[in-house]
Amino acid sequence: MIDLSTMLSSTGSPNDSPLTPMRFLQRSAEVFPNKDAIIYGDRRYSYLEFSRAAERMAHAIRSRINPGDRVIFLAPNIPEMLIAHYAVPLAGGVLVALNSRLAGPEVHYVLEHSEAALLFIDAELVGGVGNAFAASTALTGVIEISDGEFGVTESGLDVGQQTLESFLAEADNDSDEPLAWEVTDERGVISINYTSGTTGKPKGVMYSHRGAYLNSFGEVFHNKFTSDSVYLWTLPMFHCNGWCTPWAVTAAGATHVCLRTVRAESVWSAIDTLGVTNLCGAPTVCGVIANAPMKHKLETPLAITTAGAPPSPSVIEQLDTLGITVVHVYGLTEVYGPYTICEYQREWDDLPAEERARKISRQGVGMVQAESARIVDADMRDVPADAQTIGEIVLRGNNVMLGYFKDRQATAEAFRGGWFHTGDLGVMHADGYIEIKDRAKDIIISGGENISTIEVENAMLTHATVLDVAVVGIPHPKWGERPKAYVVLRPDHISTEVDLLTHTRTLIAAFKVPDFVTFVDALPRTATGKIMKVVLRDLPEESVPK
């Protein structure tokens, strides 16, 4: 019997390097040192400058944290957020890219739950967070990021923060100390992404270096990224670490084009002047592009990868006439973003446009780095592939999360039966493509954002006049879905829609606040007391915009 341990050198195995996406920036800086890596307004970073910026930030972070400490970045799609995807793990920390649309109390919850050591925050967002130090005793520093490129200067608020430049300068004397672009444990946590669940409390989804590395390769393959690609950041980097594209685009040596805000003018300007070849986003982004006043037929190929909700076949048709290809993917935060893809079949070319669009709008098959998705019944048996029998979508493989941070019970429940239970209901087509029909969880997907109905209900219930409330999703022509609340007032109490919504907006992010409130005498309930939301969803939609 051969003892392999005697064949390995004292410096490690010559045929087994732990996987980490940090390697992608190290390589691209070596191979494409002078190539544009990041474009943001008039700011430009070559790949060598990108690498050096990550190293500088990593030195500063490492001087302030212990290995494994969480580091929160609360910012839009600016270069600093992209750099953080390398700097934080390079410093030995765990990146928490936080939704920039969260309200102050929600940010404070994540600060407390994650026990983050550092908070980096865009100057425009400082006012909405307040005193971050009051939220967590583990927090040792708040670093403010100004954005002179778009006129976002230092906030001037005194909550103990320091500027990013002063923070970076503190460690400049240590910049000669080498940093390792590698890890010893590829299954170690590289990032935590907070997602709202059915309980309403955000859960911290843990990604590993290995999973992020493999998902990045799937993104490179399916998006056809090359060193000639130009990727426009219309997808928030706080969404599943931007579906791992901060790492995937860098792996290809392609160019990142950062956008502070997603507006039709800025998107089309980047497409026309910077030669954008790829972008990702929710169907809302597809609608912004398809319905923009400045839209026009493109002479060079542009591919949009979309997810978050099934894209409208009519929007797919609109984009097709502009020369834009739509690729539909499906996934969740718990599986690093995209997991299945609607792989295009050439025989669809001959189908009528409407039927072809319906095919493209399905959730598809497992991506190259993933395993095949299953749709199962309550006993974990596969449902017939008849496009009619509904079951739950379950997933497994290298791109399923490590688990929920500090929540073993929720992790065990999600992994029951040896598969990750998505809570999404769908059907299996005869060609092996899955299609979502409904969500078992009462999550509303609005413009690609997940909204927990229970979280919204709990916020509204804090109003003194509210006795009972149920929130459901209703169709919306632009956002896909929007929340609507059915409210029962306490006896002898009076309130208005404006009062309730104004109150709710102080507790949760504005995009989660219902668009409409209907006052009712009672909510429909089952014999066991459970609210029958299906009844509410079937009520006339007199308030839905047309």
C-alpha cells in the first residue's frame, strides 16, 4: 500500500491547491496588467491597479480584525464595493455585502447578528443608519466612503466614523508585508449574504471559497465571458455577491463598468459608448432597457442574464427586436445566485416568436457547475415530467450554501432529506426543463428584491390602531409584484392608509412597504387559525395599476 503522505513535500501538495476566487485577480493582474479592469465615470483602474487597490485595502483591514471576523460593506455598485470582494478575504475576513436599501433598524439587526468588526458605508447612506456602534459591541470601526465622481461627499455626521482614505493610510507603512492570495481551507467562509426568510428575520447565508470559485466558472461559461467582454453592473453586488460575477468577470480578464444607479440614460450610454457586451439583473432591468426612450437596434451583440422572477415573454420579444439576447436563470441566495439556466436549443429558432419567448422564460436545467434540479412531492419522490404536476424544487451540489450563520435549526430544516428545499413550487417538462408555478413561501419578489410578508406584517402590527394584518403579493406591470396589505383595525380605533404606510416606512425599507391598504372587518382563516392568503390573492384587484 502506498503512503501518499510520504510523497508530499513539507510545503504542501503539488497536485492539490485549495480553491479560492481570490486567485482570479492575482492571475488577471499578471496576465492583463495594463488592461482596463474597472471603469466608473472618469475613474479607471487597470488590472494591476485593481490588484494593488485590493492589497492596500486588505492591509488596512487586516490591521483591524482577527481572522474570520465579519466586515460589512454598505454601498452601491461603486469600485470600492468591487475591490472589497477581494480585499476582505485577502485580509482573512468574511465579507458581508449588505443591501443598500435597508432601513436603519434592519442594518442594526445585521450588525448585531453578524457581530461585524468593521462597517464600510457609502456617505449617502450614513444618515439612514444612525449610530452603528449602538447596535453591536463587536463593532470597532465605521469607515465612510465618499464618492467624488458623482458628488457624494463626506456626510459630516459625527457617529465615530473615519474616512476611507484615512483608514487606508493607517496601514500604508505595513504595505510591504506580503499577503497570501490563497487559503488553507477552501471550505472556509468567504462571505455571508443576508436574506429575508419566511420568519421575517434576515438569515445569514454562508458561502465558501470553493463554492464561490466553482460558481464563478459556471458564470464565465454560461455568460461566455472572455477578456474582450465588457460587463455592466446593473445587478447589485449585494445580491448573492452579484451572482459571483465580481469574481467571474475578473477571472476572464474582462472589464467591469460600475454604475452608482440604474437609470435608462446611464445604461444606454454605457451600451453605446463603452461597448457593453453583458449585464445581469431582474426583469425590471430588462423593462428599463426595452422601454427606454433612447432604445435602438444594436449592431453588436448584447446578452442580458435575468432572474428574480420569470421574465415577461413580451419583454423578451421587445429585447429580441433590439438585437439583445435574454438568458433566463433561476436560483436563490442559498445557492450562490443562479443554479439553473434556460439553455437555448437551436430547434427553437423555427418557433413563432411568442412560443419561443415562453420557452426562454422557463427556469431550465442545472448549470454546468451544478447538479440537476429535482421537483418532488412531500415524500421526496420525483413528480411526473408532465408539465402539470406541481412539486417543490430541491437542489444539491457544490453551489449549495454551507448553512445559515448561527442558525443550526434553520439549516437542518433547509437540508432535510439531503437536499436543499427551495420552498418554490414548479413543474417538470418532458425535456427536463423546470418551470416555477408558485412559491410555497409567501415571499414577494418585487423588481428582483425579496420581500417577506411576515416581516411587513410585523412592522404594521406595531401601529397602535392595527389588530390584525395580512400582506400578499399582487401583479404589477413594472415590478412583477408589489405588496398589498389587508388590515383589521382595533375596535373604536381609526386610521388611514397614509398613516399606516408612513409608520411602516420608518421600520423597514421603502421597497418593502405595501403600495395599497384595504381595511376589512376580519381576515379569512382556516379552522386552525391560519390566514388563507389564497383567498386574499383572489379578491378583485381594484387598486392594481394598469
